[in-house]
Amino acid sequence: MMPADLSILQLSLLSLAAPVVVFNWGGFIVNLWKACRGSGGMVPTIYPASAILTTAAWFAGPRPECRWMFMIPLSDPANLSLPLIVAASISGFWKRIVTLRRPA
């Protein structure tokens, strides 16, 4: 493929990643609003989509030195919450193991 074709592919993938970030910020704000009002239900966010699309765009581009594009997944609140979810899952897992081992 020609470098111009690769640039078009790279921009296409980045143009798919940017709305995902905007929708995730919208879901994050709606979830905060619902939490403040005390109503139930959560608006789901799409976790790894912007990171996957940005990584694919980085590999598809003619110049791999364009590391600026990784600002897109770094600005995504869903990607920023992934380490918190993993940490909460691990601590909950260990609490469950300790309670299962406790003698009755």
C-alpha cells in the first residue's frame, strides 16, 4: 500500500476511536449524575475499544513515531478505570478465599 493509503487508514481508525471516548465520557457523566440523584442503573462504557483502535492505527500508519495518538485512550475514563476494576476484583477474590478457609 502507498503511504497515502496508510495515512487514510490510520485517520479512519482514529476517527472511530475518538467517538468512543466521547461516548464513554457521556456515560461517565450520566453515571455520576445518577449516583448523585440516588437512582439505580448504570450506563455501560466500552472499555478497551479506543485502546484497540488506536493501537491498530499506530501499526497501520506510515510513521510509527506518532505516539501522540495514544493520548486518545489515555483520555478515556473507561480505560482509566480498568486498573481500579482489576484491583477491586483481586481484593474481593482474596477476601472470598479467606472467608472460605475460615473454620466454622
